[in-house]
Amino acid sequence: MTAEAPAHTEEHHTSTGLSNEKLAMWVFLGSECLLFCGLISTYMFNKGRIGDDDVGPNDVFDIPFTSVSSFVLLMSSLTMVFAVSSIARGDLRGNRIWLATTAALGATFVAGQVYEFTAFYSEGLGFTTNLFGSAFYALTGFHGAHVTIGIVMLMSLLVMSMRGNLGPERAETVEIIGLYWHFVDIVWIVIFTIVYLFPQ
Amino acid sequence: MATVTPDSPDTAHAPEEHASAGGHAHPSNWLYVKVAIYLALLTAFEVFTYFETVHGWGDTAIIIMLVIMMLLKFFLVVAFFMHLKFDSPIFWRLFVFGLILAMAVYMVMLTAFRFW
């Protein structure tokens, strides 16, 4: 059994007794709610604003494909918590494997989104085709950009770990990036339900 | 030797929480796996509502069901994967404040544009 992280269990010496970095991440995630709520409400407002002959959600959405993508992103949250718990235990090899797995699952999701966008475009739905298209690409595109930034952060952690710069004493760094990753996941939980599954 | 199994034999029957990094309790890996199973099942139910078999229930019933399942999934990830259930309540308050503010602002916006 691996040891607990020895250098990370003491109280933080801040006025709140909490980690400032973690506090900052939660404030940032709270502010991100404003961004995504704005994009989601814009989509809800505009999704029905299409002409009779325009391409709409029912013409392009491929629910089985998107369901698999959603499942992949959900499971990446599981591998991310394994990455956090493994570094907290001092299991560096396990941490690297779970970080790489999370990044790979995230990349699979982004690849699926690129494929989906390409398929929608070939079916006649461009960014400027109608208000539905603009709102849809803006919302899912912003989310995809967030996932991509998350992958870059995970790969940076992996490189740090390979170079020996990511030990148990920096478990909180992995936890904070994990918070960002899970946030991206919960945003997709909302997008998948409202955009793809709500009756059109 | 380092292990990467989510539920190694020495932790398989451990209590579901243990103190760890950051000075707060972390759930065991088995609890994370259980949460992931619930998430997968909820997603399967959500996708099930898309198919013809449930369309006779009416759009309102389907939307209510989907919203309930979405909120359950949201809560599971935030509480367990993001550790808010085990962490300082300040983090919970900060996040919920941002979330409620965002929802209130855009509910007002949608109402102003006569969306409902």
C-alpha cells in the first residue's frame, strides 16, 4: 500500500485557512457558469428560429453517436479522480497513467465533436446558415475549446510528472486541474440534455 | 510497488472515506466507481427518452424527467468527483452563488424576450 502524502496535510497559512489557489479556481468556475448560462439561454432562445426549408436540429443530430461521446467524457471524470487520488497516495506511476487516460478520453471527445461539426457542415448547417446553427456552434464550440484547454493542462501535468516535478507535495495542483476538468464535464451534462435530448 | 487498479485488494473493503491531501476526507476509489455507474445508468435512461417508445408520454413529462436526471448527474459529479461534499462549505457557497446568479440573470433575460 502506498503512503499518504506527508507534506500536504497541514492547514493552509492563509486568512481563510484554505488554499488560495483552490479558492480562486472555485471563483473562476462560478464565473464560468455565467458564460455557459449565457450561451445555453441564447441557444434555447434561437433554436426554433429557422425557416421552413432550413436545416434544423432534427435534420442533423445523431443521438447514438453523441451519447457515446457523452459517455466517454463522463468516464474521463472517473479517470481524473483516480489521478487525483493516486497522487495523494504518492502513487506517481498510477498518476501518470490516469492523467494520460483522462487526456486520451478528452481527445476522443474532441475528435468526436470535430467529426460531428464536419458532418453537420456537409449536411448544410454552417455557422451562418441560421440562428440555430450560430447558437449551436457557439455553445458546443466554446465547450470544445474548454475541453481542449483541459487536455493541454493534463498533458502539461504529465510532462511535469515525467521530469520529476510533480510529486505528492503538489497533489493540490492536480486536484485544481481536476476541478476544471469536472466542471467541463458538468457543463456537457447540461448541454447534452438541453441541446440534444429535449424534444425539439 | 505502485498500483493503478481502481480498487486494489488492500483498499477494497476500506471505509468509504479517508483523510488525504488538502486535510479533508476523500472518498475511496470504490465510491468513485459506484458514482460513475450511477452516472452511466442515468445517461442510459436519458438517451432512452429520445426514442419513440416514450413519445406517447408527452413533451412536458419527458422534459421534467430529463431535467431531474440532469440535476442528479450534476449533483453527483459536483458532490463526489469535485469533493464539495467533503470540502469546506465556502467552496460550495462560491460555486452555488455563481450558478444561481447566472441562472437568475438569464431567466430574467429569457422572460424579457417572452421566451416562456
